[in-house]
Amino acid sequence: MAAQKKLPFWADAILLPTLNLLAAFLVSGLVIWGLGEDPLEALSLMVDGAFGFQEGVGYTFYYATNFVFTGLAVSVAYHAGLFNIGGEGQAMLGGLGLTLAVFLVGDVSPVLAVLLAIVGAAAFGGAWAFIPAYLQAKRGSHVVITTIMFNFIASALLAYLLVGPLQRPGGQMPESADFPDGVSLMHLQDLFAMMGFTYESGPLNLSALIAVLCAVGVWFMLWRTRFGYELRVVGQNQNAARYAGISVTRMTVIAMMISGGLAGMMGLNELLGEQLRLLGNFTLGYGFVGIAVAFMGRNHPVGIVLAAMLFGALYQGGAELAFEMPNIQRDYIVLIQGLVILFAGAMEHLFRDPVERVFRHFSERRAA
Amino acid sequence: MEFFTDMILLMDSTLRTATPLVLAALAGLVAERSGIVDIGLEGKMLAAAFAAAAAAAVTGSPWMGMLAGVGASVFLALLHGWVSIAQRGNQIVSGMAINIAVAGLAPTLANFWFQKGGQTPLLGDEARFSTITLPFADALADVPVIGALYSELISGHNLITYLAAALIPLVAWMLYKTRFGLRLRAVGENPEAVDTAGISVTLLRYQAMVIAGVLCGLSGSVLSTGLGGGFIRDMSAGKGYLALAAMIFGRWKPVPTLLACLLFGFVDALQGRLQGVALPLIGEIPVQFTMMLPYVLTVVILAGFAGRMDAPKASGTPYEKDH
Amino acid sequence: MTNAFAIEARGLSKSFGDVKANDQIALKVPGGTVHGIVGENGAGKSTLLKMLFGLYRADSGDILVCGQTQHFTDPSDAMAAGIGMVHQHFMLVEPFTVLENIILGAEGSANLDAAKEAARAKLLMLEDQFGFNLPLDTPVEKLSVGVRQRAEILKALYRGAEILILDEPTAVLTPQECEQLFALVRQLKDQGKTILFVTHKLHEIMAVTDDVTVIRAGKTVAECKTADTNPEELAELMVGAKVVRKTARKQHETEIARLRLTDVHADGDHGLELKDINLEVFDGEVLGIAGVAGNGQTELLEIITGLRAVREGVIHMGGEIIANDRLVTNPIALRRMGMAHVAEDRLKTGVVESMSARDNAILGYQREKEFSSGGILKLKAIAQKAAAYFETQDVRPRNPDLPIASFSGGNQQKLVIAREIARDPQLMVIGQPTRGVDIGAVTKIHDQITELRNAGKAILVVSADLDELLSISDRIAVMCEGEIVGTMNVEDATETKLGLMMAGDKREAS
């Protein structure tokens, strides 16, 4: 067993993800073609929709903000050896925590309410991940299945609250009352205006900066702290973790709660940044997008931010596309997600093996 | 007497809701016994439900629907097999990817073909597997107890439910009484032993995936052409995961898995009955809470009876020949 | 037929990447003989066997069975040619019965019940012929290792094997079980079977073979009649230079029990129980723990190193209690108290395979001030330390950034030992010090253990290799079925004595 030749950094970090992505897009293009539309035209419509005008760019980054939160959530759990599919439910509960915080102190102090809302979102999201995490750690109950069940339960719980105790007084829709005035995260276009220039960035708001801070924080935690080291050891080899004096139970629970907290913070962008009320279905599957984003981004925060922007563009471009091409609905974007997860997450070897062969071939030729 | 009738009706709908579960659970069982974890049951079910409804809507024949449903499911099973066997990919990730991709593809195609917002048209009676009245059911209906049991509970299900009832012993027989079953069970426990005995691990696993695909295809078909009358968005509603939980609860054995599915079916039937009913002491339970029941039950079951002790030892790990 | 060999290899070669595992191997085995193949770990024996059994395909060279050139593409071809193999790790499906295991892949009928009955009749005849008496309907997981091995041999015979390859068959047996195996091998030979007996233990070669082939570094270095050679000559051929059997040792006697287990009971795996364990390890000595694998040694290591709870009794380290029925001390605390632990199963426990050698260099010590403060890792200090370990232990290749999985077993073990001795521990707990380690590193590791002992450290070593224990220990304790059967000074220990104790015979202990 000779030491395996490692691929150069750029091939590993850029070439392979790009190939995986291209493969996923190729299949997606075939589907568009099968739907009787021109894939290239669709592509140009999407690019135009996502980047062609100021508000489009704003929306692209607005969606990307959601995906940074949910992508980081998946990756923190993944580094601890856990597959957290429960981002959707954790985001819902995060939204609930946020809303409760807002109504609790919103009338007293908007600033305090915003701060408490951030804490509430993370805390409720984390708490919703606690039970699956605990059951995995203590009882070996498969976290994939339990977190999915918790998505269904969260959805039913939210539905109940929004037609019951939390429903807008006198309202018919499953939504809460509007947040009190001033309890929101500032839109960036307003911030730009204050700084003296105009950029119509739509709903893009301060949560985008919070998301970037979270990405930096996750990177620092995973690769620069002892806690992150221990978390990664647990994720790679539980026996070795015990040998090194690390409590696998404790680490499993904490990692899942951090993961849930990050997913929970998605509500900051959707609710506190834009909707200013709690909606029954505000998560719209963004929790699942996090899986694709995490795999596409190689579970590294930098990659996740890039992948989130790509998916942001897909969502925004896809919305424009659905407008122009009646055969293509937003469901189509869900298909692309699935394909990206498949190619980037499960079919790594499809391109890795040939690329390694090519590199070996060239390095041998150079040696000879 | 009214209680008795109520119970019969409850049991009757238990059998109905348990049908897709037990078929999917058996699919998961065959796959895992061969060493491949199949969390993609959900996606295969949904794909089959859509394909069956679409084909039935176009051809007017539930049989063509079933064929299309099974075909779609087998295709996805082979894809998952290829990723797991040839690509040595992460089986959980692959399964999830298939689930998500189907959740996007099925409504896209439905919209393209039928322009009904991601659904198929409502199927007419001739395009569905209608309920089958067993011989003498009407004649016996008036006989006390037995008559009701026979005509209400046993009789009056759709074809796939009866097919499922026949498939359970068939799968059990295949696993425990045939050469193929012996090899299948062996490959999930110790693929190296199978390999050195001169049997192809790869072929066995693909065979298992085809069987799983067929079973899961039937499961999806019954959703849209047996129990329901067409495909609607997300109609599998987590049943694929419930089936996996039932299989784990049933310790990877056919008969206990069947019992677990019946339990799930019962809870599902019960939640249907509880809607809008005022219970003593508690009062009326909000519908959202009764809907949670199967999901809460799954978590409780996994918490209480999990443990990988009984799982096939090699399940989830790709087999690599060393050379 | 008369001149043809039962099995013959001509110029067999096989490379993995740049490594020539087998280089022009030649082998000639006359029918009806027992032929020994000896070589150190990593000499290329396994590769040769896998080619003979169709698991690997040779890069070049020929395999002949009864004079016919063979082209095996997989094991079924080899079996069809009459070759059977008993692998070092048994190829048995544990929940299956002996009968089911034997017929797997050779069932005959598609109807399992019919296949079983047909096989049963044939097996009873075979059992009669070769003197087996196996419980055909018992699940394999309930059987002892020796019985499982017989099931494997019967499985090969059932498939019509005329040539049997036994790969390191004694590695997991007690000396008494070995004797039974040798008797069986002789009986098989009397019935006309040809046997390839592969081992790295020389006395086994002397005891059971007719001829012997020595392999070193992938090459055939000698082939001779067993009667014409002796263990010393074979050892020299195997290793390539004169071997010094005993490590230099300085007598060291003190009264401080660094580690003391008093009346310890604990629950083990697979229903095993540790019962009434009493042990002491003193400063300046090596206490070896012998026993057949699975008799509680793993659990013993775990209770000492804080990885498993004790049900009854007390464990002291120095003067302090480190474990009792209410207390399990965290491994990190134990390390700070001066205990170092070289884990028995390196890849499963001792390292994190996918992480770099550098990250592995602090495993278990990540909370020391040297490597982290205020929760932040000191990357520079960690890198320097890893580089230092590489230097002092001569770990190759000199690249701490590579994943630990890409180092050889010996280099991994050297790094682990460097990590564990770096903080000058008072007590070393070592499981299988040289398992999966190449010969060059073995000597170095043994010398290092002796040096530590001479420096006054207390050392507890668990090993499956009796030769190893006899050469490095001062005292040896033997475990069987979760109990310490007895303890003796190494001067009083012989393989026979230890073997009887390993089989549970307590009389030898006194």
C-alpha cells in the first residue's frame, strides 16, 4: 500500500466540484430539453434573471443568505459524523422562537427585540435538534429518520399555532400578526442610501452579514479551536474519540444543537428581514437546499458561501424562468438540488478516479 | 354492537393504509439484507405513484399504471444500486438525493403533461384498482361476527392489497427457503465470505435492488391508483421513512416488519377517526396533533427499539475487492 | 502425473503501484505432502496465496496444478481446480449455521431445504473419513475459534479440495488447539491431500511440514527439506541477518505497585465477563498478558484506560483510585496522571485514519496547554511537535500533512508510540505492540519498550504473540474466559505451560 498521491489543492477544491456541478447541470439541461424548451435559452434567462438587474442580484443574495445558514447547519453536523436532514423543522422552530421574542419585548424596545430574536431563533432551532441528537447519542436512533419526523411534527405544530393561539386576531390566513414597528433587520438598499449611493437590492438585508459572520465563525470553530478538533475526531472515528477522552454523547448533542441553531437563524432573513410576520410555510424547502449547498461546498464554509450564491442564483433565475417558460415551474429547481446532491455528495468517485489517473499519468511521465 | 362495527371499520382502514407501508418496508428489508441501506424508499414510492397515475390517466388502464410505476421505481433502485455498488458512494446521501430529485421531477412532469399544477387528473374508476368483493361476501354479510369480519374486513380491498398479502409469505420464503435467499442474507452479513465462495457480490446486490424496486413500485402504485385516485404533490408524505422505521422495529425480519406496518397503519387509521371527535376528558384534539401521531410514533419506536444489533453487519458499507 | 507437482508456481510476480509484493516467486509442491511457506509480516506470503487462490491475478508467471497451467480469474476457478483455502480471517457468516456456511455457493439445489439435506449426507461421510465432529446446526457465532477453523477446513473439503492452503492457521489458537490442528493436518496428508502451511512461526514449520519455502521481501530465498534445516537457519534466511532473540535487559526490582487491580469484575462484550481480576504492575517491569484473543484482554485494557466501567473492585494507579463501581476516570485525566495508552487496534482506536499525521500527533493530548489554550489550537506548536516525533522515531515519509492512513503500519505505530511517550509517562499500557508492523520496526519497538522499562517505567503489554511476550516481559499473566488463570516469572514460563493456562488449566499456575 504505497502512499496515495494526493491531488493538488486546486484540483480537489475547484476542478472536481466543478465537474460534479457540470454533470448535474447537464442532466438538468436534458430535462429542460425533454420539456420541449431550449436549455441554452433557459440558461441565459436564468443568468439574466439572477444577475441582469439590480433587484435580481439583490434577490440572488437574499436567497443565498438562507442557504448559507442551512448549508452551514448541515456541514457542522456532517463534520461530527451526523446527517442532519432536519434543517427545515429547525428553521420553522427558529422562526417561532424569533416571533415569540419579538412579541415579548417588541413594544418595549425594538433593538432589544431584534437582539433577543436572534438569540430566540438560534435557541429554538437548537432545541428542536436536541431530541433527535439525544436519541442518536443515547439510543442509537437513526438521526436521519428522526430529524425527518421532526420536520413533519414541526410543520404540524406551526400549522396549529398559526390557526390557533398565534393567528393574527381576526385573520383567516395561517400567519401571525405583523411585528411591531421598527422590529426588523435593515434592508441593505436603505443602508446604501444612507451611505449615499443607490442600489436597488430588494429584500437583501443585514442577515446577509450575520450569515457571513456565521460562516467565519464556523470555519474558526472547526479548524482553529480545540472544540472543533474534538468535533471532527468524533465525526471521523468514535472509538478514537473515546480513546482521546472526548465524550461522544456530549459532542453529538452539542454539534446537532449548533447545527439546529444555524438552521433556526434562517428565519432572521425571511421573517425579520422581509416578511415581518410568522408564516406557516416560510421555510419553503430551504432547509433541504442546505444539504445540496453543503455537499457542493465540500462542507467548507468558503465553499458553502459560494455554493449558496450559486443556489441563490438558481432560485432567483428559476423564478424568472418559471415566468418566461410555462413548462418550467419552481419544482424544477428542487430537481436540480437533488441532482447536485447526487453528483457532489454520492458520486464523488465518478470524476475523482479518472482525474487521479490523469494526474498520475502526468507525474509519471515527468518522473521518467 | 356499534363498537364492534367501529372496530371492524378501523381494522379495515388499517389494512388499507398498511398496504403501501408493508410493500415499501419489504423493499427496504431486501435491500438492507443485501447490504445496501435504502433511505430512498420515499422517492421511489413518489416516483412510482406519479408514473402509475400518469400512465393510468393516459391509457385508462391501472395495469399499465402499475407497469409504469414499477418501471420508474426499478430504474431508481438500479441508480441507487449503481451509486452504492460501482461508485462506492455514501448510501444515505444517494438515497436523500433521489428523494429530493423525485420531489422536484414528479410535479414538473405532471405539470408539463397535464397542466394541473403538479397533479395528474383525477382517475376514473376504470383507471384505478377498484375494490374487489370476494365471493360470497354479500351472501355472508348477515351472518353474525364472521360475516362482518369476512365481508367488511377481508373482502373489499383493492388488488394490490391482496397482492401485498401474498407477497409477504413469498418474500419470507425467498429469504429463508431458497438458495438465492441464503446468498442474499450472506452478502449483507459478510460479502467477503460470499466473494471467496465464488459468488458475485455485485450481481447479488443488483438483484436485490431490482426486487426492492419492484416492491417499492407496487407500494407507490397503490397510493395513486388504488387508495387514491390520482397523483398529488408530496403524496408519499414520509411513508417511505415510516416503512424504514417499521423495518428496523421489525428487526429486518418479514413477519415482525409486517406487524410493525400494521401498527403504523392502525395509528394512521385511528388518527383519521379521531379528527373532529370529542374525547372524554381531553375534548377534541386539534387535527394538527392527530396528524402528528404516525411521526411521533416513529420517533418513539426508534427511541425504544433501535440499536444496530440486529442490522445486517455489512449494510451501508460498499464492498471493495482489494486489488 | 508422477513427475508433475500438485501445485507449482513459476516466476510469479505482482506489484502494487511501485511496490513489488511478489518478485519471481517459485514454488514446487509434490502431491500428498505438507509444504511450509515462511516469511516475516509483509514478506509477500499473503499476495502469493491470493494469487494461488484466484483472488489476485499475477502480473507475470504461471500457476500449474497437476502439471496443467491455470488461469484463475476468481476463487471459483481455483476451487474448480481443487484448491481450497482457509483464510486467516475466517470467511464465515456468523449468524449462519455450520451447515449453511459450508454449502454457501455450492448449494446444488435452488431449494434450500433439499440442498441442506443432500449436503448433510455428504458431510457426514466426509466427517467420518477425516475424523471431524462438528455441530452442523449451531450458528457459527456460538462456536470457539478452533471449531470455526475446522468448519472452514470441512468447507474446503466439501468443495472437493485436493490442495489446502492454510494461511497463518495458528495465529488465533492455543498451543493445545495447535496440536490438534497439526494432528488433523497429518491425517489429511495420510489421506492424500496436499497442504500448504503458511506461518511465520518456525517451530510450527519444524513440527508439521515435509518441505519448506522461505520468502523474503517478495522473493523466494530458499527451498529445502524440513529435515535438512533448523530454526536458526530458517530465521536467518527469513530476516536476512543474524537475529538476536533476547533483548538486553537490566534487572530492576522495586516495591511500588504503579498499577493495582483488586478483585475487579466488569461486563465485557459478547456475554464475556471479567471475573475477580487481581494484578499488580511495578515500576521498572514489563507485565505481559497472554491469552487467546477474545478472552478478556481487550476489556482489561479498557477498564484500566478509562474506556469501560468496572462493576466491582478497585483499580489504583500510584496511590490513587482510578476506577471502582462508581468511578470511571476520563482518559485525559489518566494521561495527566502519567498513564500512556497504545491502543490494541490502532486503526480502530489509536488514530483517526482520515486525519493528517499532524492532527493525530495530539490525539488524546489536545487539551494540554502545549497544544491549546483558551480553547484555541496552537497550530505552530502542534506542527513543531509532529515534526519532532517524525524525526526522533524516523517516521517515513517525512510529511506530517499526509493522512495517517497513507503511512505503513510500522510508521503509524512509531508515531503513536512517540506521541504516548512524549510526556514521560509513569505507566505504559500497550495493546499488541507490533501487530501489523513490518519487521524492521518490530525490533525498534521492542528495544524501546525495554528502554522505558530500564528507565523505571511500569509497563503492561497485551499481546497475542507468545514469542513477543516471552522476549520482552518480566512476568506473564495469562487470561482465559475473563479470568487471570495465573501469573509467572518469565524464567519459569514455557510455551507449553502458557498454552495449557491459555486453555484454562489452572493447575499450571501454581
